[in-house]
Amino acid sequence: MVHQALNTLTVRDKKDHGRRRRVISQGLSDSTLRNFEPAMLEIINRFCDRLLETVEEESAKANDESQTVTSPEQTWKTPRNMAEWCK
């Protein structure tokens, strides 16, 4: 199914194209992206921390189930569905 709505790339009217382009450029300007950087870094850091917590939890669980001590590097062998993590 193809969208029938016009977008910035397909609109033919120059005035309409210019208006849409100005609106989009406000959200993608250098200063706007720089202002958003701290928030994005916080989100990325939380995501990485959660990944590490999961590995540490699995390592602790493996250590409880068996008497041998396993390191987090050894438990990070199970595949992860990153699509679920990135929702």
C-alpha cells in the first residue's frame, strides 16, 4: 500500500515545498541536534547499563545453578533479540 499523502520530496508546488522544508530544517538544525545530544547520551547510557545488568544477572544465575564461577563474558553467549530491546 502506498501513502497518498505528499511529502517534502514529492510535493510539486514550490511554496508548499519551501514551507515543509523550513519546518523540517528547524528540527534538524545544528543547534537543535546539539541541544538534544545530552538527552540522547542519557538514553544510550541507560540502554548499555541495562545490557550489562542482564549479563551480570545471568552470570549470577549461572553461578547459583552450578558450583563453578562463571564470568559475565562467559554468559554473554546466548543470542539476544535486539529488536525487542530497541522498541
